[in-house]
Amino acid sequence: MEQLIQQVVNGISLGSIYALIALGYTMVYGIIKLINFAHGDIYMLGAYIGYFCMTTLHLGFLPSLLIAMVLCTLVGITIEKIAYKPLRNAARIAVLITAIGVSLFIEYGTMFFVGAGVRSYPAMTGLMVQKISLGSTVITMQQILIVAVTVVLMTILQFIVKKTRIGKAMRAVSLDNDAAQLMGINVDTTISFTFALGSALAGAAGILVGVYYNSINPLMGIMPGLKAFVAAVLGGIGIIPGAMIGGYLIGIVEVFVSGYGYSMYRDAVVFAILILILIIKPAGIMGRNTREKV
């Protein structure tokens, strides 16, 4: 029983990171029906920005987190303006290929500037190295920090989407792009803001995973990005609460598979879940099956 509780704690920590990345996927898809495969690489950039803030600028965790989110926001807006906006009315396959191209450009561009080697995050000190023992279950302060930051960011996101003017515009564009334009909503600005929000969350996830696992590399965004995409599909892509639920479920499943001696199969299990959900309930846990009008 103690091992079960420990695996759940570890799964919630990992799931928080997947949930933050999945939110970016699901928001962009909900607005313009685009799978932004470069999103995982923005997460990687967030990890590197946090690393350089901590090692070169000697900043603490919180300032590094904010800087990583701001810079990743700018990167996300730039990608949207340069790569995706000119293809707004193009075929979906053209946009998809462009997303893959942007992903490779970011990965190998980063590798050109910082090298291909693995870098270690600076060791955390003080309160951050403390642990809480509940019987045989151990909860680290880093895990508490990850969950706390994730909850705060998700709460802020929900407030923006549900209570602000730009959030209402996002929901309107997601529901009907043409009708939103007729109502005076600036669709281009709304799309750029969506990319900004998603990129900020990905940047936060990057620095959190750097603090948690202590190592980063230019290709670190590939697999977590794909798993976050699976999480978004599992929860119901285009649905924000679904992305949160999917992220936590994928994190818990992965940790359980690894924790019980099958770590070599953890990736296979995650993608098997994707296949099953597409067969059984393609719309995801919180999605609804809708018929497309011809």
C-alpha cells in the first residue's frame, strides 16, 4: 500500500508537467485545429532559459521561472507570426509539415548554439532539498513545488479563459471563427494570444522538469511533447479541463509502469493508450462525438 501511495505521488508530479504541456496543444487545436508539434521544443527552450538564468545570471528559481515564461511567450508568438499565420487558409497537411519543420529547426538550432551534450541543473539548496516522510512515503519539496506551480498556473489560465475579455474571444473563435469575425473580434490577435499562453505554460514546464530531473538536452522535448499530445487526446483535445485530466492520468500510468519493473515499456504503454482511446472514444474522456456537416 505504501508503494502504491508513493507511485501516485510521483505520478502526480510527472503528470503536472505533462498537463502544462498538453494545455498548449489543446488550446491551439481548439482555436485553429492545428497540432503544433513545435510545442514540445518550446518546453525544451524553457528548460535552457531557466538553466542559463540560474547558472549565468545567478538568479533564483522564481525569477528564472518568470523569465523563461516571458521569453517562451515571445518565441511562441514569433513562431505563430512567421510560420503559421501565412498558412492560415492553406491545406492542413501544409501546416502540419510546417509544424514539423519548425520543431526540427528549434531542436537543431538550439544544438548549434549550446551543443548536443547534456547539462545539469544547479543543485537546489535550503528548503528545496527538504523531504516530508509520511510513513514509508516520501514527498520532496521539489514535488510540492511542481504541483503548487502547476495549480497556480492552471487557476490563472482558467480565470483568463472564463472571466476576461480575451478569454471570451478565445472561446468565440474556437466555437465559430467566421461568426467571431462578424462580431468584431480580432481573430489574428486572439490566435497569437493563444500561442502566447500555451508557450508560457510550456516554458514553465521546461524549468520545472529541469529542477526535478536535473538534466536537460536539446532533444528533450520530443518524447514529453508526444506524451503531452497523447494526454490532450485522452482528455479530449480542444478541451482545457480534459488536457489537465489527461496529463495527470498519463503521468500516473507511466510512473506505475516504471515503478513496478517495466520501465522499458512505459513509452509503449502510453502510445497503446492513444490507440485504444482513438478506437474506443476518439473524442476523448471529456469530448463529445459530433458529426461533420457535408
